[in-house]
Amino acid sequence: MFRDMRRKNQLLPPEEAESILRQGTSGVLSLLGDGGYPYGVPLSYVYHNGRLYFHCAKAGHKLDAIRREGKCSFCVIAQAPGLAPEKYTTLFRSVIAFGQVRVLEDAGEKRAALEALGERFNPGEPESLEKEISSTWDSVCVLEMEIEHLTGKKAKELLKRRDGQ
């Protein structure tokens, strides 16, 4: 169902791709938008228990698209230090996750996801997090992405550096 990556020599091992998801803080969620146009929206996220979690408003283009079609992809780019100006490129590592996204309706699932997001972005502040969750509970929507396929890629210039070239 999912294509193999064309440049297999640049493929990241699965554990390195997951590491990028664990370390990252933002990416682009791509959905089937209005009129069949792609809709990519930048979001902060947390990777927790093998799934991606996002928070958003309870209405808008993103939720309309999700209700129409839950299939999605999510891309995260991790920059390595420096550029490769002579090659007109950046030293990147990236991951693309493919899967299904859904709105969390269960209060327990929603709370657990908000706690994971809060701990990711403001660790060690349980009182502050509880206050934030309580004050935004009725106005916040939480999304969960179940990952069906994950690939990671690194710039070929990083391969050359590893090989001593």
C-alpha cells in the first residue's frame, strides 16, 4: 500500500526515524482539504506511546477535512548543524508518518493526550498544566494520529560525512 523510498541509501533506520519524532516539536499535517485540494497545516505535537497527538480549536478547515477523510500524513524536518552551500542544500533529516487521524471523544483519552502535550512543552509543572487543562477543556479539541507507515530520510551529504568524504 505504501511506496518504498526511492533513494534507499538515504533511508533512516526505524529507531532513528522514531527518535526524530520524539525530539521534534512541530511538523506539517497534510489532509484532503476543500475541493480535493491538499491542505497542509503546521502544528505542534507530541509523540507518545507510538502515536502523535495535536490540539486545536473545535471548528475549522482542519476538522472539516478530518471528518471528510481521516487519512493523513505528518512531516517533521530535523536540521543538522550547518548547510551545504556548495551543493545548494541543507543538511536535513526528516520523517513522514502516514496513517489515520481522529478526534478524541473519550474524556480519559483527551485528558491523557493533553497531559502528554503539556509535559512535552512545559515539563515538571503539574499545577500549571492542571490549571491550563481546566481552563481550556471545553474549547480545545484533541487529535490522535495512528501511524500506519513511517519513513525517515537524511541528506546524501550526511552520508558522505559519515563515510569520511
